[in-house]
Amino acid sequence: MLSTLTIHLHLPTCASLKEKRGRIKPLLSRLHREFNISVAEMGLQDQWQESLIMCAMVNSDVVTLQQSLQNVAKWVEANWEDGQVIDEKIEVI
């Protein structure tokens, strides 16, 4: 099974796309390294103060997928200090 986590982020202090990339890129790298997940910015690339990132995992157990992605979402809310989480959604495909 495949499960995705979509996180809508708000970066209120960003004044350019370059600054936004400088804040999002370390987050993506850290999530990949810490949780061994695929992660990328998937939307709102042309917005200075918003970003839509998506994380994906594959596993045969749906419960494990949901718990793992919930842990990722909790980590982002607790540890990412460059902005705030507007919304998050987990989907199992």
C-alpha cells in the first residue's frame, strides 16, 4: 500500500522565492533523513509565503503507514520553527 501526507505550510517572514527555498530545502532533507520517506515540494512553488509538501511511504500494513505519517506530521509541527502548519492530510492509496 502507498500512503501520502500532504502538509500546507505558511512562511510569514519570507520575502522572496529564494528565501523560501532556503527554508524548505533543509526541512525536506531532514524529513527524508529522519523518517526515511520520500518528500518533495509539490505545490505553491510560485508563492513566497506558502508551500505544499508531500511525503510518501510504502508498506503492507495500513496502520503502520498511518502511524508513521502521523509521527512525521507531529514532528513538523513541534520542530519546524520557520513557519506554521496550516493543514495536513493523510491518504492511503
